[in-house]
Amino acid sequence: MMRQILDTNIIVRFIVGGGGDEYDRALKIMDQIEKRAVHGEISILVINEILWVLKNFYSLDKRTFIPVLLRLLSMSNITCIEVSNRVVIDALLLMKEKNLDFTDAYLVQIGKKETVLTFDKRLKKLLR
């Protein structure tokens, strides 16, 4: 099975739509992943960038796009490169639940196994 690393613009175009060639190509890529013809891999950096673009460039509410990202990361044929999908999924859920940015939510998840140092008082409370 062919392994393909997904960039921000593929996922953003898939989520936002808008028609056109890029949207059609993004749909085709996601269809290939869903049919297990391709194994999609995504970096934690790309996930962070996707969140930023959807919120700041497209002005979407996280309640709109987090469920879509959760579904994507729940697919058996998409994996995060640096950490387990579970860590990313839990960070997204925490982001949505506690109104955190993704970096802080991710650090809380990492902080379950590693020591995270911060001056951020709110983050320190969540790390306990």
C-alpha cells in the first residue's frame, strides 16, 4: 500500500470544500484513503496549521471543524507521524472542552507521560 503524507491544504480543502480542481483532488485522495488504496500520514505540525487556518483564515468555529478532524483521525488508514492518533484525538477533545489552543491541549496530553515546564498558570493546573 502506498504511503502518502498529507499537507495542510489537502485537509483544509477537503473540510472547506468550495468546488474546483483542488477540492475534487482532495476528495479523490480522501476516497483512496478510505478505500485503503493509500495510507495517509499527517504531521502534528500540519494538524496545528490546519486548526489555525480554519479558525483564523476561514473564521470557522472549532465546533464545526473539530468533529471532522476527529473523524479523519479515527480512520484506520490515517496516522499521525510523531505521536499516536489517540494523543491527537484527546488533545482535540480537550481543546474543544476546555477552550484551549491546540498547543496547550497537546502539551496536557504529552504531560501525562512527560514533564512539561511552563509559566502558564492555567496550563500548570491542567498538567497536575
